[in-house]
Amino acid sequence: MGLLTGFEKIVRQAEPLAMHTWFQLGGPAEYFAEPRNQDELIALVQRCREEDVPVRVLGQGSNLLVRDEGVAGMVVRLSEPDFAPIRVEGQTITAGGGAKLGRVVTAAVREGLAGLEFLVAIPGTLGGALHGNAGTHGGDIGQWTSQATVIAQTGEVCQRSREELLFGYRQSSLDELVILEAKLELEQDDPRELARRLQKQWILRKASQPMGHQCAGCVFRNPRGTTAGELIEAAGLKGTRIGGAVVSDRHANFIIAEPECTANDVLRLIEIVRGQVNDRLGVSLELELEIW
């Protein structure tokens, strides 16, 4: 039995990945799948394991740079509604890993549930947010997470309780292949006050980030006690350019990809920024951006 036998309707070959990332850069995936439901996803993961084909899961691509040569193996995107339900029961939100984080946040605020409103302008899916423990100065998503349902590399579905979950700064123990679903235990609050905080947070974040039409990505984790953007600006690196990749003038921790940019331009600029900040300020910046 071949890798694609039985999966012809959901798997494409040599799929350009640039269109699936915020940078809009990078080469193709050897195989690209959009399963229609959980059973199809599990069967595909198991087939890939049998055929020794590596599997990666792609969310909204907001925190991802794909190399120019592309990606070997199977890239899976959970784009179907089956992976994105959002349910509210009391103070608990249960949402699919493929649900957009912004929709989970607005669902909470609409129901008068506090805790997630500070995440409103962070792009991506719930699964991606949990994997990288997305957050701001107001807190992170891990502090509200009580349970997660995941698919392991073997294709086995497992549940992770709160006691099994570990969350740190922009990282978590949820490193399984797929985060199918998560439960978030929130706090009751006044919906009007929550909506006000939500709007304020949205305005503040949008004002400090690159324009919506620009292809861009946030690059480094914030070191303790300061921000990567402040360090990059202090090192005099705003506006630094390599090919079509430029350090943003609005927020120095963002790199903008101009029309002629390649993924290699971004990678070279990352190394220059990292080296200059280390040389001038003595701080070693760690990547927040994921690179395939």
C-alpha cells in the first residue's frame, strides 16, 4: 500500500507553503494534507508512521518561516470546521485546536468570561497558542488551561490533565504532534468591562505592530526584564536590511518581507541582528519564530 492510497482527496503534492504563512515565503511541502475529520487525521498519521514519513502540523503560519527549499514529508493543516468548534459551559470553554485564537477570545468575552482578553491581537490557532504558551505582559494562555486532548506521533489519542501540563515563557509540555482540543477554566466578569479591555488591548497592540498589509513576523523571545524590540532598537538596528528583509521601523522585533524577499534573506538578517545585539549589548536573543 502506498502513502497516498485512500487519501487522494485530501493530500496534494508539492504544495507551495508561502501562501499559508504570514511571511508568504518559502518552498513547497512534499505532501500537504487537509483532513476532513479526526478519524481521517488519525488514519493519515498512522499511515505516515508506517511509511516512515515525517509529519508536521501547520496552524495559521503566523509564527513560522519556511526555508526556500521547502519541507520534506507531510504537512497537515487543520482547516476544516471539525477541528474548530467552540463550546461554552459555565466558566469552561472547550475549543478545537484548529479554532482561531481570536474567536476563542471573543467567545469568552461575549459570555462574560475573563482571562483571555489580553490575547485578542495575537494571531494563530488555539493549538499553536497552547504549544508556544502565547501571552503578553497580562499573562499567558497556560494559566487558564485545565485539559488538552492530543494525538501522539503514533496516532494514538491521549488526554493531558492539568497536573501533566507544564507551561513556561513561550513554551509548554504540549509538544505532541496535534493538539485536538483544550479546556480553559475562566473567571466570571462584567461583559461590558471585558469588551472595553478587549478593545483597549486591540488598539494598543495594533498601533505598535507592522501594518496589516505587510508580510511580517515576530522573531525573538523577550529576555527577562526587557523586550527584544527594545534591545534591537537600542543596538541601532531598526531599518536594517538584507535583500528584501527589513527590521520594522514600528516594532524592532518584527522583520518585514518586501516583495523581492526570500526566506534566506530573513535568516541572514536574523543572524545579523542576533550577532549585533550580542556584540553591542551582551544579550543573546533566543528565537520565538519557528523555522522549517
